[in-house]
Amino acid sequence: MAPEGVYLSQEPFVVLLKDTDGDDHADEMEYLLDGFDPHDTHHAISAFDSDHGNGIYMCEGRFLHSQVETPWGPQRMTDGGVWRFDPKSWKVERVMQTDLSNPWGVAHDEYGQTFVNDASGGAQYWMLGYSIKMPHAAEIAKVSKFNYEHHARPTSGSEFLYSSHFPDEVQGDYLYANTIGFLGIKQYETVEDGVEIKGKHRQDLIQSSDGNFRPCDLEIAPDGSLYFIDWHNTLIGHMQHSARDPMRNSEYGRIYRITATDRPLVEPPMIAGASIEQLFENMRLPEVNARKRSHRELRGRDKQTVLDAAVAFAEENEGDDRLVLEALWATWGQHEPSTDLLEKCMQAKDHRVRSAAVRVVRHCLDVLDDPRSYLVAAAQDQHPRVRLEALSAGSWLGGEAGAEVLLTVASYKTDRWIRNALNAAMQLLKDDVEKLIQNKTINPDDLLVEYDKLIDGKLEGAMKPKNYRTKSPKFDDKNFRRKYALGQTVFFEEGSCYACHRDTGEGIVRIYPPLAGSEWVNGDPERLIKLTLHGIWGKIRVRGKVFQPDQGVPPMTAIGNMFTDAEIASVLTYVRNSWGNDADEITTEQVKRIRAATQDRQRFYSPEELLEMHPFPEGSRPELIEESEGDNQLEQKLVAEPLAELVREIREKGDAVRGAKLFYWEKTGCATCHDIGEGYQLGPMLTTQRKDITDAHLVESILKPSEKILEGYQTANVITVDGAILSGFLVEETDDDVTLSISADQGKPRVIPMDDVEDVITSNTSTMPAGLANTLESREQFLDLARFVMEINDGGPSKLKELKRKAKIRK
């Protein structure tokens, strides 16, 4: 619904119903668009929602082939996706280009991020990563679902909960309805996870025992309550039963209203007929739907008056990034985005505002004088979501300008979402990318991805983790396979285990113990569950090797508060049945029982404590391995040398190519922390130049890693008032909060308010183990290794790639 009327799907058309005499009945029907495939009403365009620029999103399902004629040329869709129609410019675009079967819901969050509900499998998708421009009929591979847990099929209808009528803790939650496998509405907390936005199941909001209960659409009303529609029908299939089957009930659908009984309703804001000043004041409201309705009302007002009012509103609220963004959106709705407001939003502190600003550029490429400059700047943003927005927009910009945006994004750290999007964007931008490289506009060695894989569209992005499961008859059981699959998801997607123990289960040399073949993993289930719930710290022997805290080994994070009993059981079942491990599954009941029995525990277990409670059976542990060392006195000898002379000799006699081979040697393990390529990197980027990093500092860091720990890499344990223990690198500690970079969160910063902190315990021991030089066979090898580190610190990523090529390193 908009000021000009009601937009309606009437296949093959989109029509506008107009009320010309104010009696709330349609008097005119205007045909706007033609060409939407009508052959299967089950899949036809539906589930309308508007974004903050007043673009109308429409979902279309599988089996249809639409071709819509527009002033901008014909637009086509095959096999499902999402359309966006801009009533101001008459642009129609397929904005989601991945495989969807029955997308029956689309919703936008407070900052304009789009989420799509695909009914057939019950999957919900965060859409940004799938919004790359692709050739007709091509589809982007999927990376992951928004609702990786508690999903049921099929689903229909979705909505974000922004209403002050409901409790503060549920603001921003995502809701969607289920119509067969689960008859009710599911509610998810939205979680920021780096580039991605994920859903964490909060509760089943409502469920019915009536077998005909079919909730299928939801919306927050002007008074802040939640309305939903119950289709209420016995026959639900479109292939199993005729559309004219007399048992289809077209009379008894129901509309329900959900309220919070102990909280007042919202006073509905004035929107229709309100002054422009009042409409901008509505942007302060907590209710996003009220803001979006106000934006739609503004779209129908005099353009210049709205543009002037938007600038004035932004000036009045210049300290509030979100309100400045609302002002920018108001100008976007007039299809004349203010460049001043756009630049302010792109400089905002909040990455969500910067991402939203890039989205405005994406949909205004035809009206901005120089969209390339905005996108190249955004492609260098510190936050990966902003860079992904820039990549998406660059793919729609196209040409050499779009290719420049793509290559700029590829010059910064990537994750699987960005790599997957790079693969997709190459389908239309490959020729322009190759032209920029051939013209030496951009050096491929400056990219942080492999250029050959980029050109071929084969970067590791959406590809599934390798199959590490152990051959076992247990996998013949469907429920076991399902549990194993959930465990794999937790292991990889959440970063709880993969970040430290790696996909191979081999851990990191001398820092994180292996899981493959580990007696701790394959042994007593109760011991394993306890150390997983509450963490473990201390000298520990695993698979015959000793890992010691005084050599930089950090504690294993207590992840009991991060995951449900079912998730803990699943991920432990995964590690006990991968990489050759073949142990019994862990049940949810076991985890629940042990969690309850140890609920008062507020500290890590020590290995000694666990072994006293759960000793290993006699002869069940691998023998202690005494590793042979090249020269166990080498480090001591090197430390005794004058530092300046050692640095000079490294520069004069060290061989960086031989050093590269030592750096990537399994025995030294340098690359496992400093160049993992894709995924979380534990150690500093050695290719990043810093003012305080000199040759002498680099040498001292190898020989005496705990002497001067680089800022941001000091290990800290934060004990919270409720007994939780968080371990990670100390990013910042102020009077108000503590910020940790936690490996179990893929290194993402986590801010803990000081009011929640009982104690902060920092370690003066570096996570880089001492004794690295003693793994080498000679002083000459140390000179080579140190020369390699110096060279890549001076020359950056391009030098690293050059030396790896010369050393024939394939990693």
C-alpha cells in the first residue's frame, strides 16, 4: 500500500488499484507491468515488501519463466528469485540470483538488509551475498542459511519485530510462519557475525494442535501489535489437488492479533496527510514499519520540499548516524539521493549505516555522476559487509569500473561470502578484469586471493567442507547422519572448533592440540563433555605430544554458554566420527545431565583434575614422543649475539627463498598462524607494515616472543559476574568495557561491559611458542627464515606471492 494506491499481483500483470473518491474502495485499476509467468499460481509473484527507498520486492518461484517489458529493456527470471520494482524510475530487476523453489516471504531489517523465506526446504536466507548480477539463468551457489537450526518446512511469510509494545530484548528478532512440518511461528534472534547476519532460535512463538492451522503472513500493525493470517485449509498442495477441488476452503481463513498483555500498545503515528515535518519526526520511532510507511508517504510529496526537509533533518540530527541515514533514504525515495548525505553515511562509525549507504549507490547508479568513486572507496572499508555491498553494486555497475571495484575487494581480506560473490561476479566481469590486469592498472600480486582461481571463478567460497567422516555403519542411520551434519555446521560455521583445530582436525603445531586420533576426544564421553562445557587449561599431553601454557598455549574456551545441549552433542559426535575417529555418538541427554551437574562451576578444568575424575585405562594412551631437535642450543646462542650484527648478517647472507620453505615447513608451523589463506588467522599479518615494526623487532619476536607482545595479541581471560570465562586476545580495556578477539568467534571483537566483568586476567606469555629456532638444524636456516619474514614485511602480499612461487610453495 502506498499513497497512490495498492499494488497487486494479478498475473501476468502488476496492477495499481486507486481509490479516487476516498471511500476506501478501488475505483480504477492501472496495468503497470506485464510478462510475469502465470502458469502456476503456486509460484507466481507474491510476498510483497518494500525497502527503505520504496522499492517493491516480489518473490517468484520455480518452474516459471518470466519476461517483463520495462522502459529499461526486458528483464527475465528463470527458476525462482526476487524481483525489485521501483515505482519512481520504473526499473525492474532480479535482485536475488540463486536457486529458490518457493520464496514466500521477504523482509527488511532496520538498516535495509534483505532476508528471503524459501518455503520448500524451510530455509531463510540473508540476501546480500546472493545479489550479484549474473547472466540470465545463472545462479549463485549458496553459502549458508540464516536459520541453520530449528528449521521446519514449508514456510510462508516473514517479518522483523520492531515495536516498543514488545520487550526490549526481542527488538530486531526475525519471525516466520510454518504451515506443515510445524504449525506455528518461529522466532529468531538476529546475530552479527562479521560480514554475515545469522539467526539464533529464540523460541517457538506460537503453535497449534489444529491440523488445518496454516499461518502464512505476519505484520507489525500501527499500534505495535503483531497480526498474522491463518489460511486454515485442509488441502494445501498445488499438484496433488485441483485448484477447483470443492474441499478447498475459501471462507474460513482467520486473522489473529498477538499482544504483550503487560505492556501498553503504541500510539499509532500520523502518516496519511501528515506534514512533511511530522513524517520526518516519525523517523525517530522504534517501529520500523511506521518509518517505512512514512517514507512511502514522503515519496508522494513535492520532491524539492522533501529534499530540503531531508537535509535540514540530517543537520538537526548530525550526531545520530541512523537518523542521517533515514534522511538519505528520503532523498533516495525521490530518486535523487543527496550526495552530501551519502558521503556522511559512508563515513559513519556504524558499519550498518555504511553498508546501507552503499546499497543506495547500488540502486542509483543511473543518477549519480560518479558511482565508481563511492564503490571503490567502499571496497576498501574496514568492515567486510561494506566491501560485499560494494562488490554487489560493482557487479551491477559493470565494465572496467565494476572490475576495478571487484579487484579492490579482492585486495583485502576475504571470507567465504566474499569469495563466493567474487566467483559469481567474474561471470560478467572477467573480460574487464583481465583487461585491467593486462594494462597493469592493478598488479595481481597485490590481491589477497589467488589470481588464477579468481579468473576461473574457483575461489573457495560456498563449497562444502571436505568430507572427513570416518567410514562406519553408523552413517546408515538417518538420525545419526542428521546429527553429524548439524555438528559439522557448528564446527565450521560457528568457528567454535575449526578456528583452532582446523578442518583436518590436526590443530596448530605446538599451540592447539589435534582432535584427529586424540585420546581425549575418543575416550570417556563425560570427560569430553565437561572440558567442552567449561574449558580446559594447563599442561596437557595429546597423542604423545605435550602442550604447555608457559609456551604460549592458550586455554580452550568454555563454549557451554554459546551452544545448546543438542548443538554440543552434535559437534562432539562430529569430532568423534571424523578424520578416522570412530567413537560412540554423544547424546543430548548426556550433555543436559552433565551441564546440570556442573552448573555451579566458574573456572576452567585442569587436565590433572579431569584425569583424577576420569583416568585413562592402562595402556590406552599413545606413548610420549621425544621430538628430535636440530640444535637445542641454537636459540640461546642467537640470543647471546649482538642484535644489530645479527640483523645485518640476516640481510647480507639470508636467503628468502630457502626461508619460504622453512616458513611453510610442518615442523616450524609458522604458516599455520601467519598465512592460513582462508579462514581465521591466529597470528599477525606479516605482510602488513607497521611503524613500530623494525628488522630488530622481527628478529626479537622470533627469538623472544614474549618480550614485546604486539598490541592486540596479548592473551586475556575475562571472568564474568555470572561465572562465564571468555578467552582471547585483549583488543582494548576501558573504564566502560573490555574488548576481546576470540578465536572461537573467528577473531571477531566481542565487547563485554565492565558491569558484567568480575576479573580480567592477562598473560605475559605470547601465544607464539618459544623455542622456534631450536626446531631448525643450523644458524644458516635461521638467517634464511628471518630474511623471508623481513622481505614479506617490506614487500607486502606481492612479495609473499613472488617468494612462494620461487620456492614452489603450493599452499
